[in-house]
Amino acid sequence: MAKTSDLELFERAYRRRSSADDALLKQVFGEKGLEDLVASKSGLLETARTYFPHLTSSTYERLCREPDSLQLEKARCEREMEQLAVQNYGAFIGSAKVTQAVRSEVVDIQRQLEEMGDILAPIQEDIQEFQTFSSGLVTRRAALRNVLQQHGSLLELLEVPQLLDASIRNQMYEESLELLTYCGNMLQAHEARGEEILVLSKLKDQVAVQRANLQISLISQLMTDIHLPACVRVIGFLRRTHRYSEEELRSTFIQHRGSFLDKQKQQIEVLRSSRGSLITALKNAADLLRMHVYDIGTQYQALFQQDDGPLIPWLNEQIAWLTSLLRAHVLPERSAQPGASPSGASRGPSTGVRIDAASLMLILRQCMHASMALRRLGGHFFPAVAGMFDQRMEHHICEMLDVALLTFHSELGRYDWIPSTALTSNAAAAAVAAGGSAASAGAGWLHPQALDLTRHRPVAVFTNDLVQVFNEVRQCPLHALRAPMQKHLFESLAGAVNLLRSVKGSQALQVSPAKASEFLRACRQFAEILVPLMASHLEAVFGSSARLDTGELIASMYPDLLPPEAAYSPEDEGTSGAEASVGVGEPAPESSPESSPSQAAAPDAAAAAMFEAEASAAAASPSAPASAAVAASPEPAASPEAVPSATAGAEVFGSGGQAGDVAVLAQDSLSAAGANPVAGVAVQSGYPQGVVAPAAQAPIDWS
């Protein structure tokens, strides 16, 4: 037992003498913790170095007894420290007082040293400044004597930047270049000697500034509306500055001439933002390419004959700009283009500004002129934009045809099928009085019986709208419109046939035989007058190669709209409703308000008298044109279906040498109260968009 205790004491003494290595400390505290311990508590680190070997070499029983041993050791140390403090408190107090007195004296000494340094520092600076000044005094005196001797030459040199500035401001570029050449030679000789002269260094900087001002002034000339001689002078001056290579000079010319063009584009963009000036903006954009872009291109080719260089990309950029304008405002939206809907339903209107055919033709001509001008520069772009005009015109035609169908639908919904023969009766009477026959009244028209279409208002209004479409096409007769015009006109006429077929089953026609007879008469007029008339207009505008399939249209009306027994004769147009009903194979009604000859003849006579009076008044006026339409009398206030007044001056079928310049005389509908028929009016333009069918009649798909 004694040997074991002695061995343990020996091991503990040995391990206490040894210290822990850094690897063990890093394992316990970690690398960062060990560094922090070294920086903050180095004494604790030494204690850990001596204690860790003892701790790691102890057995489990020793480790269990270690807290008690440490507690006893701590209590012993505290007792010894307390005893030491009691025994030597006087020495501790004395040493503290001495330490405090020494610290106070050291602080006073430091403060006095700082005050002494502050007092001696200015004196030292003054001494150094005096030494420097005294050493350079001789050199300065010699320099001032040299300046006095070269005073005249120095004044001339100092005036060179001012002279350059005045020459540049007055656009005396030749003199400015000579001065720059003189300054360049002088400064080059100065640099060759390797001398450092402050005046010449400042003069070099000022001359460099004026050289830059000269370049800016010359380049600013390129940003104005200058012609070829001025461009030749400017490019020549820029070449003499020796600051640009030929490639850089080409790029600079195109860039700054393009800046001038951008200013013109900004004015066009201002016009473009105004809805009322869009046509002017597109026309000016085409003129911009025709005039300024062409001038810039020819100037470039005259100045730089070897290579086109940046001209071709720049020219493509300008053409792309015009093309983007046309695509944004001329090309209709994809959803509104004809044929976008596979069902063939009504095509949606464009959201942009409405462009009529005359304005479209004006823009097309300007684009054609611009393309012909740029063709000499290799920028013939018209084939790329021609399709946009074709699509826009086709879209415009489709809109007008859709409005015509909507108007026809609305007119059929509110028409009471009471005919009006005022125009046909007066035309026949005038022809007979002139020594001819009634059939010769329309000999000068595209169809001899065209005036018979005024018997029923829906047919007359629909005819007017279709003729208005042809009048619009004549303003911009594009060759590519022939096939689309044939197709859309056929679809519109087929839609009108479907509308007539939907009206046939209405209750009003089933109750009144006279109205049914008038409906069949209107169908015959549609098939035998309106359809051939539209075919004649199509052929007159697009030539003999444009033919409407009238046979298929008329065949689609058999047998429901055109029964075999309803043979049509032009003489039937002057008969009353009762006589017409007999003509279709039905017995005449015995007593019916709609078919009474006396009641039918009275309105016709009143309308004929009104028409003759207004025609004589129009003929008596020397200022009225020969083809002016007769103004319509106002309808009674009780009629809720009042039609907007027609514009005077519509052209009649035989009023001009050019085919297609026509307008059909329409007949206003009679009021429900049995008012007298109104004299015929010339409907020159179609009804406004948005006309809807009456609520009692469901919308009809005329596709």
C-alpha cells in the first residue's frame, strides 16, 4: 500500500513538471478559442499548460476526488492571501501611494513635452521655408529677367488660343487650321528640346481645347440641313485635322447626319401622337425618306466612293423605321384581318385611327416615290410594304361590307313592306315626255332598271352601301384587291340572301298577302337587278377578268325566295301592291287597307308632286350641280325610325365617264301611321357603325 502511494506521488510530481503541448490545447479550446485566450488571458493559458497533463493522466478515482482537492486548495489559498494582506497591509498602502504619485508626475511631464513640441513646430517650418525661398531666389530672378527679354513673343503666343476661338466662332475654318498647324510645329520643336516651360505647357492644353472645339463645330455642321458642297468642305476640314481615319470619318458622317434626321423624326412622332394628324405624319415620314435620307445617301456616295461602309445598315434602319410606322398604323390588327376567323363571321374593327381609301392612296404614292428615290442607293423597299396596303384596303372593304349587312338587317327589321314608286313613276313619265320609252330612263346606267331598286327602302339602302364600297375602292384600286373583293362581295350578297330568307317567315308577311307579294318582288329585284348591278360595278373597277358568280347567288335563292311562278317583268314596277300580289299567282284581297288602290295611289301622287317641285327648284338654282341629289322632306315626329339625312351631291349612275362612280337613290320608309311617302334621297355614305337589329329579331349569321 505504501509503495502504491509513493508511485502515485511520483507520477503526479512528474506530470506537474511537464506541460501540455499546443495540439492538446487546440483540441480542448479550438484554434479560434486558443487564439482569443492567448490575446486576452495569457496567464490562464500557462496555468492550463501545467494543469492539463495532470488532469489527463489521472485515473477515474482521482478525477472523482479532484473537485474536492481543488476546493481545499482554493480555501487554503484564500486563507494564506488573507493572512498575507493582514500582515503586510501597510506596505501595500505605501506602494499604492507611491505608484499614484509617480503616474501623476509622468502625466505632467508628457503634457509639458507636448506643449514644447507645439511651440517649436512653427519655428521649424519657418526655418525650412526660409531655406527653400533663399535657395530659389536666384533662379527666380534669372527666370524673370528672361521673361522680360521675351515679353513680345510671349504676348503673341498667349493670344493664339483667343485668336483660334474667334476664328472658330466666325466659322473661319481655313484660318483656324493654319493656326493649329503653326502651334503644332512650335510645340513639337519644344518637346524635342526636352525643356519644361510652364507657359508652353499651358498653351499646349489651351490649343488642344480649341482643336476639340473646332472638331465639335465642324461636326455640328453635319447635324444641320446642309447640301453636298457644304458637306464636301466640312469633310475636307475634318480630314485636315488628322484626328480621324477614313473608317471613323464614314461612321462620324453617318452618325451625325443621322442625328439631324432624328430631329425630323421627332417632329413626325409629335404628329403621330395626335390622332387627327396621323395621315400627315405617315406622309411626312415617307417624304423624309424621299428627301433627306436620299440626300444623305447621295452625299455619302459622293464623299466616300470606294466603299458603302455604314451606309447600308443605316439605310436599312431608316427603311425599318418607316416600315414599323406602316405596320403600326396601316397594317390592321391580326385579330381584325380578313379571314382570321374561320367561321367567316363579322370581322372586328381596328383599334387605330381610321384611314380611308383616299388617304391610304396618298400614303401609298408617297411610299412609292420614296422607294423609287432610294432605289438608286439600293433601298427599294416598296415590295416589302405593298402587302400592308393591300391588307389595309381589304380590311377597310370588309368593314364597309359588314356595316352594309348590319344596316340591311336593321332596315329589314323595321320595314313595313309598303312600296314607294315615286321615283320610278316620275322617271318613266319624264322619259315618255322626252319622246322615249320608260325603259330608256336608265339607259345610261350600269343596269337599265337600277332605279327600280328604290321601290323598297332596305334594298335601296343596301345598294347604296355597296355602291359606296365601290366608290371607296376607286380611290385606291389596288390590283391585289380583285380576288378578295370578289370573295367578300359574294359573301356579303350571300349574307343578304340569308337575311331575306330569315325575314320570309315573319308573321307580317304571313298575315298580309300584299306584303308577301312585295317581299317576293324585292327578292326578284335583288336577284335580277342588284346582283347583276354589283357584277357590273366589279367589272367596271377591276376589268373584265373580275367576275362575280351571279349564277350561284341566284340559284341559292330558289325555290323559297324566287318561286318558279313569280316571273319578273319591269312593267310590274309601276303597279300597286294589290296588282303585284296577283302577279305572283295569289288572288287579290277583296278589301284590305294595304292593297286598296285608292290608298296606294294617293301617296304615290303626293310623292310625285313633291319630287317634281323639288326637282324644279334644284334645276332653277344655277349653283346646284347636275348630279345633285334631291333633298328629303322631314318625316313626321311620330316615326321613331328616322334615318339620318343624306349628303347632297351624290353621283348618279350615268353622271360620269368613269365606271363605278355611282350612288343609288334610296326611298325613305313610310311611318307606321300611314304617312305619305317621302321623296327619294341620295344616300352617299353608309350608316354609322354599330347599327344593331331590333330587339324582337334575333341576330342572324349571314355567313
